[in-house]
Amino acid sequence: MISRRDFLQVGMAASAIVGASGFGNWARLAAQQTLTQEQLLEFETFGNVSLIHITDIHGQLKPIYFREPSINIGVGENNGAVPHVTGAEFRKLYGIADGSPSHYALSSGDFSSLAQSYGRVGGLDRVATVIKAIRADRPDAILLDGGDTWHGSYTTWKTQAQDMFNVMNALAPDAMTFHWEFTLGSERVQELVEQLPFAALGQNIFDAEWDEPTELFPPYKMFERGGTKIAVIGQAFPYMPIANPRWMFPEFSFGIRDENMAAMVEEVRAAGAECVVVLSHNGFDVDKKMASVVPGIDVILSGHTHDALPEPVVVGETILVPSGSNGKFVSRVDLDIRDGRMMGYRTKLIPIFSDVITPDAEMAAVIDAERAPYLSEMTEVIGQTDSLLYRRGNFNGSWDDLICDALIRERDAEIALSPGVRWGPSLIPGQDITREDIFGVTSMSYGEAYRTEMDGAFLKVVLEDVADNIFNPDPYYQQGGDMVRTGGLGYRIDVSKPQGERISNMTLLKSGEPIDPARSYVVAGWASVNEGTEGPQIWDVVESHIRKLGTVSLQENNSVDVVGV
Amino acid sequence: MELTRRKILAIGSGTLALASLSSLPAFANLTEEAISALTGGADMGEGSVTIIAPEIAENGNTVPVGVDAPGAVEITLFADGNPVPNVATFKFGPLSASRSASTRIRLAKTQNVVAVAKMEDGSFQMAKAEVKVTIGGCGG
């Protein structure tokens, strides 16, 4: 870890990632050769309304490493469109210099060495500093949390998300929407939401029995700020009962419900809203399609797929602002709202470089108080890693390789399946692996590691089914995760084919033999959506495996052959 | 232990589950036959009927489906991948304020929900919406 002083000398390039109207000054900033908090926060206040967006924090209270994906394939109309551009191509597209802070924050490539130089990102105490600075500029700024907040760490698991609830209340958002929160179970979600001192929004959260809106989750909230009226409409993750266990929240139904979204936009416009903001957990491609289908939305603050873009994507008259994940970024969106419409905007994606931004002392104290009761057990060192451990990527990530190895070894299986979620911080080579680190990539309320048998034909059905949730060319049929990770099983995938024809060449890696559709295989996995799944918790399985290894050292995973991109 | 597709749902062995791999043309033909019987082979227009259905069913056993066709005297719903595709027929009298209806249907697998409306002038209009039946992947 480098000191703050060293850091200022290391920084090669741009400070902040200035969107739209402010974009294009990379070269000038690069010439300054420094990176300071002032630069990260620098923003010429614009218009009369400010929005602050943070999303997909996944329980990460403290600074972490987070590697962005190198493989993120877009299909159909989104082939080759952002956010489906990665690494060097992404940097070229946005004019980002190799080795610069923006390279490190926004793209993959040389991650381990850049992480040594630039240090950790995120930390809600740093986020608090940024939010306070924006509020100092614009006291009535609207702070919006895109959800996936009450999930994803050792302390969220132990406290059933009381830690995140308390910390976020100290940040004082104006509204939030939801996804993984519901996996706490509907009783706990209702208990927390009833205590929320701010709005819990979701135009697509319906009562499952009557298929009608709920009282607990209103569709929108109106704000009078900057001499105008702004409506914020919530959009929860549409496919919760499919991607997550429906039995945990049977009272609720979701879906995209774009016809209801259109009705809500009309309703808020009729009620005098001059600006319509959607706080969305749809995922980026779904938001892009929704912007083209539903008229009258000015801004979509986009979450779920964990994309971070340095400038908004414009669809018709709607701007889409995706703000990353895991506390790594905060977006500031200034709007000029006049004469009943949005006349202009200025945005900035602020990367939270934890060694550059001074922690807010008050928030640091709140966070440490939440962690204190669990500190000794969560900081226990289980092993070390010689390899970069990360999760993001359409087909695999080294964390998942390790988890699949653990499942095969500890559960005596031939094949392992690990869910294609996108959350979970990275570890760089040379780091200790603590219990908290393991929970950072496994913590959930249905983490039981099952062991069962599946025949080869069914394994193909599983892969085809998940592949269609990612590579269906219509974004409305995409669920926003990645491919299920496989251990002990290799395959070829043609992403351009329809469901049922994408997967071929399935191979049992242990023997090199083709998977026999009629043979039964012993399969271990975790995160089943089915009620009554039995097995040890996945974090215990992984901990036991790492303890035996001592030091984790992974080979490159070439078991998935991707064609048709 | 050998698993059948049916059993796997009960055991809870995966994060995911299954959708059928291909539509059964036989069922789709049944729907076409039923539509021909209904319309007597008359030309079919599009644009006046709206189906409101989820893109992906949360529970294939009970999928909420709504249909709206201003000016219709009768709307018939079909599920073209079910063994028996005819779902329901809604009739509207001259005093019906809105020509819309909603119900819940069971969908055996990924398929189209088809609505055929007989209009006041005796012409026919239709709409189609694909509903995917899956037990999902994993969200971000």
C-alpha cells in the first residue's frame, strides 16, 4: 500500500471522469501528473437541480479492490455498444491513457500492477466525503440509492443488513429501489422498509396475489428542488422471483411492466413534474430499451449490471447514467430544468480512490461501530493468494474457479456449478485471504452447497437456459447476470445462436471425454433457488479448501470456448 | 440416482432450471386450426389488440395475462404451446365501457399467447406476445 504522498506522485493522468458536456479534457488533466481530492470533486455547478447516484454497493463498507471485466459481450443491437466494450478498446473509445487512474478505475488490463500503485477503491466513509462536498455545492441535491445495498458481506449476513441500514441512514438518501434486499425474506424486508426515513420506490413491485401495486413500495416520489418539481420513479430488478428464490418473498411480483412505467410517467407529468428521473435496477441494456419504448423519461440512473461509463448514453431524449458497483463510484448529475423540460445536463462519474479522498470522520465512526462486534472473526486470515482473484467476466472469474475447485474437492464431485453473479471484490497477488474476503464473494441467504446427480442431457439444458438469460438478443429477456460458472466441465458456446443451439463440445475435463447425455454425473453447486436445499454453507466449503491449500495459486481457465461474438 | 427433468425441480439441485428446448409444432397447428375455425378463414388485421403479459413468467403455473381491444365484441385467448391451446373467450355487449379482460393462465413452456378479437364490424384483429418460462439464472 502506498502513502497518500506517494500516490500524488504516481498518478499519471486524469482526475475525474467528466461526462457529456465536460468530456474531452483527458489530455489536459493527464499533463498535470497528479491526482487530488479537489480534482476528483471538481465540478462546475450547472443548472438548477443536482442528482447524486450510488448503486449496487453490495454491503461494501470499507475500501476494496474491484477489477472490471475483460469479457462483456453484447448481443443483437448491443453488439459492440457500451458497456460491451472492455479493456484497451474501452480506453481507446473514451481517450483514456494506458496506466492512468481512469484506466485503473474503469477498464481491465494490468490490474494487479495498477492496483499496487493506485490502491483500493470505495469505502462509504469516502463516499460520504464526496456526497457532503456535492451537498455543500448544492444543498438540495437529491441522493438516490439504486439498490443491492443490504447484501453481500460478513456483517450484512450476521446483522441481516442492519449494518447497511444504519450506515445508509447516516448518508441520508432521498429514495432507494431494490433487488437482493428481497433475499432477506419478505418479513425482514418489510420490517426494514417500514423503518426507512426515506422513500422505498418500485413501480414494478406488485402484490403477487392480486397483481396490483403495493402500499409499502410506492411507484414514485415528487421532490420540489431548485424551483421545479422532479419525479423520481423506482424500478426494482424485474426478474427477482426467477433469478433469486421466489419462496423467500412469495407476496411480491415484479416484471419490467413498461406499460405501467409509461402510465406513471404520464401521471407525474400531469401532476406537474418538469423532470422525470427513473431510479432503475433493470440493468443497462434493459434500461436502454425501456428508454426507447417509454416516452417522457429525462434521466435513467442505471444499476444492476455494474457498468461504469465516463459519460451518459443518450437514447432519444433520455440520458442513461450507470454508476458502477461496490462503492467504487458516485455519479453527480446536474440538470437545467426550465419551462417544463430538461434543457441541459452535466454529469461526472467520480471514482472513489480511497487513498486520495479523505474519509469522513463521522461516517468512519458509524461504519467501525457496525463492524466492531465481528471484527476479530471477520479479519481472521485463512490463507494467502499468489493469483489475482476477481469475479467479473461473462464466463468465468478466478474467484469462481477457486469456488468451483473447493466444491469439487470438498464435496467429492465431478462437476461444480457456481452462479454467475457480478458482485464481490477482488484480491491482488500477495494478499492475505480473510474470512471477510470469502464472504465478500459468497454472502447470501441461500448459500447452501448442494451435492446431487445430473445426467449430461440435463447439464446441457442448464447451460442453454442460463445462456439465454444473458445472450437473448432482446434485452427484455435478459436477467443481467453472467454465465453459470462450471468446474470440471468445459464447453463451446456460440453466442449468436438461439436457445438450445448455443452449447456444444461439452467435455468432462478430468478425463477429456465428451459429456454423455445419458450418463449421470456428480454435481456440486450453491445458491439454488429451490426451497429446502441442503448442504454446508458455501463460505465454510471455501474456507476449508483455502486452509488446506495455504496459498492459492490458479492456472488460467481456458475451459470455455466462445465463438459467434 | 438417475434424475428425470421432473424430479430435478423437486430436489433443488441448481440455481437454474429448465425450459423446453423447442416449441412443438403440433400445438401451434392446433392454435392455427382453432383460429381458422373462429374466423372462418377471414383476413386478420393487427394493431387494435394489446396483450399485457410478463416477458418472463415468474411462475408458469399462474401467469397474469391482460388483453385490451377497443371496439371488440369478443376476444379469444390462445396459448400456442399448451396441449389444449384454447384459454378463454370474453364477450362484450354494446354497453361494455371497456373491451378488456384479464385472467391467469398456465403455460407449460416458453410460448406465444395469442389474442384474436372479433370487432363490431365483423372483422378480426390479433396480437401475439411471447412469454418465456424458465427458472432462471442469477442476477447481478
